[in-house]
Amino acid sequence: MLSSAGGWWDNPYNRFGHHAGHPYLCNSSTTPCHTTCKPSYRLSISFASSSIQLLTHTSPPGSYPFVHLLPSGNLFVFAHRSSIIFDPVTGETLRHLPDIPGAIRSYPLTGTSVMLPLEPENEYRVEILVCGGSSAMKGKAKADDTCGRIDLSKEGTEWEMVGGFLFYSDTFVFPRIMPGLKPINATSPSDGVLLADGKVLFVNGCRAGFAGYNGRNSDPTFDPIIYDPAKPHGQRWTTGLVASNIARMYHSVATLLPDGRVWIAGSANIDPPNSTALPYPTEFRVEYFSPPYLFTGTPRPLISNVPPTLYPGQRFLLNLNLQSFDPPEVRVALVNTGFVTHSLHMSQRYVVLRSRVLEDGNQLEVVAPPTNSLFPPGPGWLFVTNRGVPAVGVQVMMLEKL
């Protein structure tokens, strides 16, 4: 636990009342475990604990719900096919959203979810992308190949999902299921990673089965795909990228690195672990994926004088060298890469910052996110891109508003 003084300490009187990993409770120690979800949430600040009715209604399966902190301070919570806007302070459900079409998308029929970049130009409009899933808890069940996108700023909003990949719609190029999103038929949840330019990379996953060990899923997906939320509907997917030859299935992970590449690891498809098992061994190899923006020919910008800490709304100047005589197209973003398990990057967010290149072209004026609910206190990576090509990210610490 992080104390108000900034140090870590262990409070022996405030522990989770039940297992906080896989949220299952066995109802007998002498008979096979019939898993029962305990659909609860817990606030570490006040130690308040209660239940979310949505999770009760969607269990089972209701584990590992997709949760995103909204700029309002409320939460988007998704489980099964259902989602709500939830006030974590009062415990009140503020809004019920329409169910997403298609398969079940939460664990163990796992898809994935990403909150798309938040931008000041549209007043930080929130759009959520949910992809993948599986049709049944069966080893050969078909993975879902659809994505849904919903705009939370609109009353009466609906999930945007039309057609199939052959028609260049937002269908998930490949069906995928846990953990990872991959093109062309994936049933295992894949990992949706926000890149340094605000696009979303989907890697890992498989096309059949459901999340779990020992034959519960198969047919891995090897092809990375990229989703561009700024493109018009039907033009958002980039395919034809260099494929992996390593099956990344259950318990595989991926995360954005400061240099703009993506680190990919894991796959624990067998229990107990076995690095020589066939066809899907426990995987200890690591891969690095280099997105297309590293091969455009545009030089990487260079930045310096980045403040190590930021307050909401703080203005600051960076030293900037674009290494190019082309007209600048500069964008600045603060990125929390989150921490990933079961195909969800918890706390992942990409917040575009207000910025302008000064007349001399050698300095960049930047304004930090205006509120802590837009970018919560904690570490983040500051990325400056020119024509979509990122400078090496610099870690900063967002502080609480004074």
C-alpha cells in the first residue's frame, strides 16, 4: 500500500476478504471445485467494499471485467456483453449501456478492450473499443471476429459494428480469444497496445477455444494488426505486417517500450509449465515488434529538458530538434502503458496534450492534462511525435493537483 507520505507499507488489518487474482471461491474442500464468482470491488483509499450488480447478473462468466477510468472520475465497466457507467464513490450505477452484439467477451471467453486516445480538440470525448471473444466454453469453440466501438458522449449511443473484414469494416480482422488480439479469426483475447502515435496494435491470441490451460484453446494467431481510430469507418485496419512464428496464447503479454517498439512475451498454455511440450509449450522467449512508424524515413525528433514531475494544467517548455526541414506535424501525448493480465491493460490510457512549436522551431510549449481524472497521479511516458514518428519517450510523474 502506498502511504500519503509516499512510502510503501503493509497494513495487516486491511486485506482482501477473498482471493483477488482469479476471483473464484470453492464451495467444498473435499469435492471438485465448483467455481463461484464473488462479484465485488474494493477501494484501497477508503477500504470501502461492495458489489456491482452488473457483475452479479453476468456471472458466470464475470471474471476480469473490462474497467476504464473516465475523465469524469466515473468508471466504464464491461462484463459478458453488458456495460455500465459506475460511480465508485457512491456505488451508484449512473447509466446502463446497450449490450454489444456477438459473442461473450469477458473471461474466460476473453476478448479485450481499449479506451481510445483522449484529445482536447474534441473535449476528451471517450470512445471504447471492445474486440474478440468466444462462442462457448469448449475447446473448439469459434473465436469472435468482431469489434464494437461506442461513443460515451452521446445519449442513446449504440455500438458501431457493421459487416465483415472482407468489406473493410471494423470486424476484427482475425477471430481472437485470450490473450491477445490477432487478425483473421481469433478466440483468445489478444493484447490491445496503445502505440506511441495513438494507434492500437493487436497481438497474441488464438482462434478457437477459451481461456485456460491444457487443451482449452488452439489455432494460434501469428499476425499483428493495427487499428487507427482516427481513420474513417472501414479504413481503420492495417494488415500485412511481419508475422511472428511463436504461439502466444494463454497468459501472453505485450507492452509499449519508450523507444516506440512493443515488447511481447509469455504463453503458459500448459499446467504444470513445460517448455518442451507440444504443440504449445510454456514460452520463455521474448520478441520485440517495431511498428511501421519506425520505417517511414522521417527522422526521429529529439527532445530534452522534460520536467520529471507534472501537475495538472502545468505549462512547460521542451527543447526540440525535429532533424527535418519538412513542415512540422507535432503532437504530444502522455501515455500510461498500464499493467496487463488476461488481455486487458489495466490503467492504459493515451492523453493528447495541448502543445505548439515556438517560432524558432527549437522549443515546444506543452500543457499537462488539466485534471487527475484525465490522467491519474502516477508514472507516465511523454511521447512527442512528428509526422507520426516518435521521439524516445521520457518518463514523468503526474502529481496530484495542488
